[in-house]
Amino acid sequence: MIQSRITSKAQTTVPRAVRTALRLGAGDALAWVIEGDRVTVSLVRAEPADFASFGEWSDPLDSVYDDL
């Protein structure tokens, strides 16, 4: 069994064996599932980016160039 401790600020270190098994790195997101008295932790797999949905990059002038 792999263990870690909770700090006074409710933080913990993900043990090396867990990081290795899940291939975790800096910035990776974890999902926590609570089932009774057990918690399952897993890596959140990112969906491939949908480049058509980047609305923050759209510009009203884009449609001006559609007719060219």
C-alpha cells in the first residue's frame, strides 16, 4: 500500500509510484471519484482540441475575406 500525509494546508504529495503509474507531470489534471469509503484518482485525459471552436480568436472582419 502506498501512503502520503495531508499537510496543515490540506495538501499532499502524489507518491512517485503513483506519478509513474499514471505518467503524471506538472500541470496534469486529476479526477477524484468518491465511492463510499474509497476514493479513486485518475488522470484526466484531454480531448483533442477542436480548432473550429476558438471563438475568442474570431474577428468580425473574417467574413469580409470569405468572398475573396
